[in-house]
Amino acid sequence: MEADPSPRPLVSDNQPAGYQSAVRVIGLSAAAALPALADLSGLAPIEITGAENALAAALAQALQGAGVAAEIVDQPSGAARTVILTEGLQSGDLVERHWSVLAQACLAHTCLTHTGAAKIICLQETATDVLAQTGLAGLARTLRKEWATVETVCWAFETCDPELVVRALSNGLGDAAIAHDGSWRAQAIGPAMLPPSVQSAGQAEVWLVTGGARGVTATCTIELARRTGATFILAGRSAQAAWPDGIAKTADIKVLRAALAQQAKANGEKIKLPDLDGMARQALAGQEIGETLAAIAAAGGTAHYAQLDLSDDAAVRAQVADMQARFGQITGLVHGAGVLADRLALKKTRRDLDTVFGPKVLGLQSVLGALDVSVLSHVALFSSASAAFGNVGQADYAMANTCLNQIANRLASQVPGLRAKAFNWGPWDGGMVDANLAELFAAQGIGLIDRRDGARIFADQLLDGDPAEIELLAGDRWTVS
Ligand SMILES: NC(=O)c1ccc[n+]([C@@H]2O[C@H](COP(=O)([O-])OP(=O)(O)OC[C@H]3O[C@@H](n4cnc5c(N)ncnc54)[C@H](OP(=O)(O)O)[C@@H]3O)[C@@H](O)[C@H]2O)c1
């Protein structure tokens, strides 16, 4: 990801009536009842992975009772037409849970392609614990885009009930949240909204903004500063490095690398290319951090930078305690830290999942663990349209962002008075969207979010939006498979 050169205050008070990029609420459809059992013969034979043995056994029994051949397996074989994965029901390590479902789905896909049209069903339960969420709906949406001959769906149960699984199976249900009483709901995306018409009173005074010194989170934070005049502690891994002596300021990494190489040559130094690249990136990161701090101050806020890697839980706890001792209790949280590790699901590694879930989900867990969540008044999580629609190459990213969406919902339901928003952003004109990604989106007819518009959407919705609207989609709708 290239450094993003222009995190400046962007939005004027003279606003047009609507947004350039549509903003919609992501919610659930009206509840529908699962119809009674229908013919299951087209789905057989069925394999159930045995990660959750008791459930797998009860499910096999229920299917056999309905007259269908069903077998419990350690991993999918080539024999089945339908594979039901139970790994998502396991408790314990969150990344491992997502990885084991992805790995089993990939195995199933490799086998099932030999038998023509086939189905993989990922089971999960809706966690009541804020920090124990499962994002398999994002996986299913992504795999439907990547795989033509196998349809993957995700059923999220309040409590997984074998009889309900059988009824859902026999009715060919797509992705759904299924309640105890057998009613189900699907994801529903509302109409484009107008900006809020009233300003809310009582904003947070001290905000922690992960990833807030760089990229699109910086852009949004500057606008937040303009609206609130609050104190912002920006956290990121990069050092606030000084600009190298004797080198002209630039935001272009190629220009900077060339200038650094020339300087080294003139000084008779030999610097290897990767080191040169590292020096250039460090300088650009330092420059971007400095520009964001200055822009927040110019916008009327107070800004501090903390070099902090969210993957270091102990460091997060220690630094958050230190921040609160110095600047006061943190009551606003913006979580924008995130990285990509794009590649097709069949090529994903456990390491890719660690890379993507690390800052986004585990990092958020650490931050929430370090804060007094009960006093939070505002939480904004930077999620992605990849969660809502799935995206080729982004199985891990779609799952991680789906977890963020659920965490926002859980926090909103558990912390009285909290405004929690998960912004499912489409691609921005900036941040991690480089020229290659922008081209890929353009080819799909998906426009980029203008930075000024995105910052306005963010501040409007977080500060003044309807607290009942938790998951927001910003940007164009993507195709759904
Ligand atoms: N740009 C878009 O179009 C878009 C679309 C949808 C969603 N989003 C989401 O919006 C957020 C910001 O994206 P962006 O485009 O602005 O990306 P970006 O320019 O790459 O910025 C990512 C930020 O995350 C920080 N970060 C990454 N890993 C970290 C870690 N382990 N600990 C602390 N900080 C960490 C980075 O700082 P350091 O490098 O200094 O650590 C940087 O500030 C991400 O969560 C992304 O998923 C962006």
C-alpha cells in the first residue's frame, strides 16, 4: 500500500443536500417461517464434517430420519453432493475457527467439482459475547463469487438445531439468520438516505483512533475534529520519522526512492534496493502522520500520535492506560486499522488470515479489552462492502469485516447510550485503493468514494445519524451472486 499523500480537512459548511455516494442501512429482512420438510433427495449424498461431534451425529440422525443418506466425515471426500461444515460452531480461537471452515470449504470444492452442481453449507451460531463473533456470511458471499460450480451458503443460528438445519436444507435456503422458532431473515439493504437533519448534542471529548494517522481514517478524523474540536489519539505501527535531510519533499515514492539513491551515490554509500524502499516508506509514513496531526490542529482539534502495533495485546493495554492517564478517559473509539492479503480462497494460507484478522478483529479485541467499554459514547468501525457483498480474493477480509459488523451490533445492544456504527465502505479514492484496485473496481462499474464526501458521510452518520442504524453501506451496490 502506497502512502496516501493528502489527509487535509476537506468538508465545508456549505453542504449540498445529499451525498455523492449513496448511504444505505444494512439490516435484516422481515422474518419468514421455514416451510415444512420438502424433498431432500436432490441433495444426497450428504457429508457432515465432524468438528462438532454431538451436533454432527444428531444432524446425521435427523437426515437419515428424513430418508437421506448422510455421513459424518473428518474432511469432505469426493462422494457427496452436499457438504455441511460444523467448524464454525466451535468455540475458542477466532482465527482458527475461520481458517478451519475456509480450509474445509476449499477441500470440499476441490472434491465436489467432480460431481457437478453442489452445495457447501457453513453453520455458525450468533455469539452473545462481543468478542466471539463469526463472519462466515462474508466467506459464503465471497466463495459464491469465486466458485461457479459450487454454491456456498451460511446459516447463522441462535442455537444450532438439527431439525431446523434439515428444514432449511429441504427448502434450499440461501444465507440466513435462523431463530429458535424456525423463522429466518436474510440480509436486506435499505434505500439511499439523506444526511441527518438535526445535530446531536454530547460528543466524546477524547477519542482513540486506530489507523487514524494515515489513509482514509485520517481523512475522516480531520472532519471529526472540525465538528467536535475534541482530542484525538491516533495509533499506528509507523514511527513518526523525520524527513531525510537534503531531500526535497514529495509524496511520490518513486521520486523519493530515486532521490535517496542519488544522495547515497553522491555520498559514496551503497544501499540495497529493499533498504532504500524501506527508508522511503518510513519517510512518507512520517510525513503523512505529521500532516494529519497538523490538519487536525488546523481543523480545531488536538492530536497526539502513539506508535502502537495492535497485534501486541500487552502494549495496547499499557499504552491505552498511559493515554488515559495523560489525556483523560477515552469515550470515543474509531477503529480504522486494517491490512489486505488478497488472493483467491483456494490459495489462501493461515498466515493470510492472521495478517488480515490481526489488526482488524484481534486488534479491536485488544483495544476493547483495554478500555472501559461501558463509558463509550461513540464507536465507529471501518468495515467494507466486501463483507456485505463478498469480493473475489478477499475471503479473509470479508470474514473479518463481517465480524466487525457483528461487533458493532453487539456493542450497540450491550452498552446503554452508545452510538455504534460499522461503515461498510465501498472503495475510496485513496488509502489502500491503489491504481490497480481502482482499475478493477472501474471495470465492474463501481465508483470510488470522493474523500470529501466520505468524510462528510462518516462524521454525519457517527455524530448525528440514527443510533438504531448500526451497519451502513457507503458507495455503489455491488453485484450479488
Ligand atoms: N480505502 C478504502 O477504499 C477502504 C474501503 C473499505 C474499507 N476500508 C477500511 O478502512 C480502513 C482504512 O483503510 P485505508 O484505505 O485508509 O488503509 P491504509 O491507508 O492502508 O491505512 C491503514 C491504517 O491501518 C494502520 N494499521 C495497519 N495495521 C496496524 C496494526 N497492526 N497496528 C496499528 N495500526 C495498524 C496503518 O498504520 P501503520 O501502517 O502505520 O501501522 C494505517 O494507518 C481499513 O480498515 C480498511 O479495511 C478502506
